[in-house]
Amino acid sequence: MALTTASKGALHPGGSPTSIHMKAAYGKVIYTVPEGRILYVYATYGTLMVNDIQVIGMPRGGSTNNSWIDPCWFCAGDVIKADTTNSYIHGVEIDL
């Protein structure tokens, strides 16, 4: 199924999918999930803060600054911040 404007189906509960690829410097907001939307993040780099709680995933290459979290969902209003230099997220945002 392609990510088109009004697709719905078994891969996600809502419509109007939007690809999210965001990057930010240390201490800056990477992304805030808008009202009426949810965000599925499938790849990250760096250490992230979600609603001011540090999220550290599995380190890659022996560096704690090169951390990944398992794929996860974020809800409307969740604020994702960079807790290392050049942290980024990749995901898909959809309607509730």
C-alpha cells in the first residue's frame, strides 16, 4: 500500500500519512506531534528526550551517542527533543 493522501488499511489505523524526517541540534525540539495525529518512529539517531524524559536505545558501534530506540508510537502533544548533537528521527505521522 502506498503512502497516499487518504489511504487506510491494516498497516495503520488512520489516514493522511505524512513522512517525517527531522534533525535537530542538542537541546532543540526535533518534533512536536500535532493534535489529532499520532507518530510512528521507526529509526532514530542520537539520544532523545521525550516530554523531558531521556530515551536511550541500544548503542551502535560502541558509542553511547550513537543510540537507537526500538520502533514506537508517539501521541498528540508529545515533544521530542535532541539530547545529543544532530539527533534525528524518521517516521510516519497519521490521523487518529
